[in-house]
Amino acid sequence: MSVLPKADIVLTNGYVFCGLSEGIKEAVALWAGCVLATGSAADIEPLIGPSTRVIDLAGRLATPGLCDSHMHLLPYGVIMGHVDVRPASAPTLAALLERVRERASVTPPGQWIQGRGYDQFALSAGRHPLREELDAAAPDHPVAIVRACGHVTICNSLALKLAGIDESTPVPQGGAIEQRNGRLTGLLAETGRDRLKAVIPEPTNEELVQAIDDAGRACLSYGITSVMDAGVGMRAGYREVAAYRAAQRLGRLPVRTTQCLLGGPGGIVEQAYADGVVTGAGDSMLRVGPVKIFTDGSAGGRTAAMTEPYLGEPETKGLMLLHNNEMNDLVHDYHAKGYQLAVHAIGDAAIEQTLNAFELALEAMPDPGRRHRIEHAGYARPDQNARMRRLGVEPVPQPVFIYDFGDLYISVVGEKRAKPSYPLRTWIDLGFKPAAGSDAPVCDIDPFPNFYSMLTRKTSHGTVMSEGETVSIAQAIAAFTEFGAYVNKAENEWGRLVPGLAADVAVLSRNLLTASPEEILHDTRCDLTIRGGEVVFERAGEAA
């Protein structure tokens, strides 16, 4: 019988969620960056040596380190310095404009003012800001305010002028440049923002590394130890790949990161492929994951591509960003190059286009283990769920969308379509591993609204969205841990607390297994985070 070494860290006297199949233990021992053993407190006590740090859980819950399977780590770090116009900070249009005015007062004239996070549905005015209103708030600065979904930007006149956009500018395929009564409103959507993106100053290399560091540390404070950055290359092109490498080399990469490379028009895949930056390259801290393709926009912005029109707008079915032949060619090319794919598709029309392209590629080049993904997949129909299962395609949803945007969805597509959206229970029952994410900065990285949404299907206003799609707390934890490892092809490295896998642990302030959903939402936090056997976040006075 082999004798185990003495542990570096032991967490005991609580509840340790090891995995869906492994269940709950009382204690876990960590050694050399990995899980050494789990069991009862008595089982683990012999592994405590003179230099072992013993953490008394005192009835709290420890889980595998949480995985945010779809968020934008680098952009999240960048916008930490932007004007915060989320509903909590700017609940009214007047408050939003005041935030812009305040930033303008301390910003040299001519420099850009950028904001992020407004939701016109949540604003008391019930509409988007107008360019003239932004002009009045900041007449001497170009202003660009991005909606929460990340697919719509409102600009003032100076920003539009710098971008070369006027009433005669042609609207590109898959985009929108809104006009009313022959005048620009300032609203740009999807590819209609390309000219704007070309003139907004890119972050410096140091700012990119700082953003990775800042955002990663914020994740650790919530128990998040691994993420997928769902669109590396979106802000600064291929320099972002180098920024991640630099962050790792400098010890400034706080979380395990899967890089999802931006594909499609304006993407970085050709250069990445030439450099050997392909799916699976890297190590457990920084790996290359899938290629991202955008096919549509967001439901809340009425740009998700649907087969049926939006309420009150019989001519509006959203935006298809790519023609079918373009999508088929891109998927074929990336599949042939060996990449996993992570396609942004929210509306059922976009999901259909995506599945058609996947099927063609997989028929031509079978690879049952490729695990192509559909990011969001919010309005997948039952027949499309069956196709996904047959093709080995995994949905990667953001359950928190129900909490943050559920009432908005009802207002734009109606109850019949909105309430069953993001059907987590259905997907789990069908055998999928729907990994949860925040899509930050679309929603906040705080995982507890995500948990609340999975457990209750309630919106922030209390509306219940298809209660039959609720899941158990064990399934919700799995969606934030082992399912994330699976869709990122890392299930043999992290995601469960079993011997040999990474010692990534989140210690939460209460036992979620017995807490009410409201307690989880309003009165739960992360007390301690361990990544690779090292304590990387510790809330003062809470860890023991």
C-alpha cells in the first residue's frame, strides 16, 4: 500500500463538492499543485503534517475553481476604465448623460470617451440615447457608448465625423447605421460599427497586459480560476495573442485562460495558423482553444437572426452577418486546419446556418471528438437540439441572460419564444454539458446571479421564465466547473476535485447545497480561491 505525502493544504470540516459523479466529501487535501485525496475529516487527518496549512471550512462549501466558459477577459479589463453606464450606475437617461458629462470634465478635449453597459429597456426613458444628447453632454470629445450586449454602439456627432460616417454612408452586409427623418441617430450595430472601430485608439501593449492582470484578479475574487476569452483579437488584433504570452511570462496571468481566436472577416486566424497557434497548443495556464465566428447579434438589440419577426416589427428578423456560402467556407477551412469552432449564434436562423455548416464540414472530414460549440444558442429549436446532439456540438449558454435580460426578451419576441430560451434543463437531459458563462462585460462576472438564474429561472424583475428549465444546485455547480472543463477540452486537467487533477478550489461563504436561491443571490461571496495549490485570493478574516 502506497503512503501518501503530507499535504500542502487541507480544507476540512465542511462540504466539498468534488463533481457530479463524485458527490460531496468533508475534506480535501492538496499537494504539489494537484488534488491529493478527498474524504472524511478522519480520512484526511493523517495527511496533515507540520507544514500543512489547515483551512477550517466551518460548514462552508468548497467547489472546484469556477470556470467562466464564455467571457471577454481582456476587454473586461480594458473597460474597467470606461464610463460605467450599467443600470445600477445609470438607471435613467439623465444619469447616463451625467456620467458622460462628468468624464468629459476631466478629459482633455479631443480625447475619446467610451462607456459600456446601458440597456435601453432598463432606462427610464425606454429608448437608446441620441447623438444630440451625447453632443450636449460632451461637445468637445468623441463619444462611443456600447449597449450591454456589445452589439450596438451610440456615437455623438464628433465620433461619427471621425469615423467618416454620414447620411450617405453605405450600410455594410450584416450591419445597421440608423437614420430617422433623414438624419443619423448615432446608433450603429454589428458591422455598421467597422468604421468606428477603425478610428478608436487601440490599447498599448502594456495596457493590454494590465487589462489581463486586472480582469483576472477580479475573477479570482469570485472564485473563478479559469476562463475562455471568447474573441481574442477583437480589440487589438493579433497583438492580443502576444499580450497573453507576455502576461504569462511576467507572472501577470491570474487565471487559466483558453484563447478563443477571432475568425471571419477581420480575424486573426491566418496569422495564428501560420505561427502554430492552433487548438490545443499551450499549457494548462494558457492554451489555444476554438476559433470564433459571429453569425448574428443579440436578441435584446433585435439583431439576433430569427426565422420569425420581432414583435411590432414584421420586417425585422435580425441580422445574418454572413451569407450561407461564406459561413460554409469559413467553417470548412477552420475545421480542415484542425481548429475547434465556437460560433456565436443566438437566433434560430443563425443556429440553423451554423449547424448546416458544421454538418457539411463533419461529413467531409469526420472528427467525433472535435466538440464544436455554439455560443449562446439561446433560441435553439427542439429539432436543432437533436441535430446538435447528433453532430457532437455543445451549446455554451449564459444563464444569467435570463436574469438580466429576460423581461427584455419577452418585450421583443413575446412570451412563447422568450420564456423557453436558454433551456438548460432540456440540454442536460439530452446529454449535453452546457457550460455556464457570463459573457462579461455583457453581464458582470459575479457568478451568483448566474446560479440564481439556473435555480429559479427568474428575471431581475421576478418574472419566471419556463420554470421547467430549472436545474439542481449540483447541476448548476457542474455547469460552472466540470462542464466548463469539458467544452474547453480540459476535463483531464481541472474541473473536478479528484486525485491528480489541478488543485483549483473556491471556498464560498455558505453552503450552497442548503441555501435558498435568494441567499445565494444576495448574501453569498467567495472567501478564498486556490489555483494550482496556491492561495491566490483571500478575503480578510474569512479563510481561517
